[in-house]
Amino acid sequence: MRILLAGGGTAGHINPALAIASYIKEKEPDTEILFIGNKDGMEQTLVPKAGFSIESIVISGFKRNFKPQSIVHNVKTVSRMFTSSAKAKKIIAQFNPDICIGTGGYVSGPVVRTAANMGIPCIIHEQNAFPGVTTKMLSKKVKKVMLAVEDAKKHLDSNVDFVVTGNPIREQILRVDKEEARRELGLDERPVVLSFGGSLGARCINEAVAGLVVRSAKDQKYQHIHAYGQQGTWFPEKVKEKGIDIEDYKNLDVRQYIDNMPTCLAACDVVVSRAGAITLSEIQAKGKPAVLIPSPYVAENHQFHNAMALVNKKAASIIEEKDLTEEKLIKALDDMVSDKALLKEYSDNALAMAITDSSERIYNIVKEILG
């Protein structure tokens, strides 16, 4: 079997593709797999690191304003649409795949469209509750659209052939046990809050969490793991200005990055985070109640739709960024943690939404299409 994968730009598009590739390779070791990514995308690092080959095209999206630099950028984007399709056609012809799988990002568009036009069976995977422009564009050209959540269907054409597969989840996330994780991290029986805003960090989350960290230092009510991210290096100093030296408190674990997320996620009682699709799938898989603060800066406000898919099932609560203050965050957490029945309800509902065999479902679809 020869499989072509196209996806990139963000970890949210790349990691599902890597999970699919790894699962298929595990099931059928002789499978030949090739990725096509954007030349300057993070996939150029992540894909080879995972042991897979990658070829590159150059593609970009449109900027939705009329500033002079945006107009220049959009002219280049139009040009790249043609050159990227030509380059994709050459790569596809040389690799001669049995099937092409797109997982989103600008790179998926020209690759999947070109493969479909060449008569190669194609399927696409949409991670978000609100499908992106690329998914909507390609949905009528592919054999199957694989959705992370049922809610996404209402945003697609009624004639689209779709199936709910969930988002592929890292095996490490599924394996770690809560009690084992708490022992490893040296945590006691007090509630554990895990908060983060992504690898770069989210200023609004850092600012609100700073107040919570200060209170936790003073009253010792919560044990708190917080990652402030690449752009939040000011965070420890801000807390110090409020009279708290993080290093002096054993119930505080504040760092730039969380490099042991499977352990931290397993250990916690409540998550405070953005509402990226893969993050939410992992939260559901572990049955973790969450206070979600969706980013309003992403395409089509898709994080809000992701968050509401959980909120509507009473599996999470939401604070929109425009309404976020440290007081509101502290109250939301206190209300959730103090009510054991409510906490269990959120946890049970999150677990009920979880799909933990997504990679297997996608593998079965690939086999079905190839007959």
C-alpha cells in the first residue's frame, strides 16, 4: 500500500496525520508513506523526526484586508496556487499513491485537489467542529470526509459523504493512569489544576492565571501546574510583583513548557486551556472537566465552535476572551471543583464524547476504499 498524506501549518493538522501514518505503519509495516508539506511549515521538522519522508510545495492563504502588503501577499498566493498544483502533480506522479489523505492546512488544498483530478481516491479529515475553508472546498471532490465531531456536519453540504471518526489521540495520553501520574509528580490529595495557552502562550490566560496562582500560594487550596509558553516569560516576575515567589511553594509547578503532558493531564482534576481540536479530544479521552477560553483570533472562530460542542453536552464551561478576568476564572474553577457531583457530571459527559479508536476507524476507511 502506498499512502500520500497532506497536512501542515500547525500541530493541529500535522499530529493527526502523523498518528494516522504511525497506526497504518504499525498495522502494515510494508506500507510506503509520503508526506507533502509547506516548504517553511513546522511539518518540515516534525515529519522527519517521526521517521517519515516529506516533499515540499509552497502555498499560502489569503489575507482578508486591503492593506498594500496584504494585496501583494494575495497576488503571490494566487501565483502559488498554480505553481503548487504543478509541483504537487509532479510529486504525485512520481510516488504513484494508492490513496491520498488530507488533514487540513493550506497545503491540503492543492495536493488533494490535484490527486483527485488525477483519479486517485482521496479522503480528508477535519479536526474542528466548524470545518475550515479547505475542507469545504475539497468535500465534494473526495470519497469520504472524516469528522472529529458530529456538529461539523451541519456546516457542510448535505450531499457530502461523511463519517465521524474523532481525532487521532496519542497513545501516551491514553495509557497514563491518574494515581500513577500523581505519584510521579509528587502530588497529594488536594485538587490539581492544569492550565496552559499553547506552546507560544496566551497572554489573556497568563494574566488571569497569575491571580489564581497567587491565591493558591496563599490559601494552598489547589495544586497548580501552569505553562506560560514562549511569549510568557514575564509570568514569574508578574507573580513576584504580587508578593509570591513561585519557587517557595510546593503546590505550584510553573514552567515555560509542559513536556510531559500525558502525565500532567492524567494527574489533574480540571483543565484551563484554549479550545484547539486536538487538546479537546485529549481532554475528552481522559474525562477531564475544563474551563475553556477559545482563541478569537483563529480562522472562522473555530475554537469557539469546538468549545461549544463540549459546553452543549455539559462537559466543559466557557469564558470568552473578551469576558475573561482573574475573578471570573477563579469563580468558574471554585464553582466546579467545590461541587463533587457537578465535577463528576462534567467528567462523565466528557468521557461519553470521547472517541479513542480514531486511528483504527480511519485505517478501516482506507482499507474499505481500497477494497
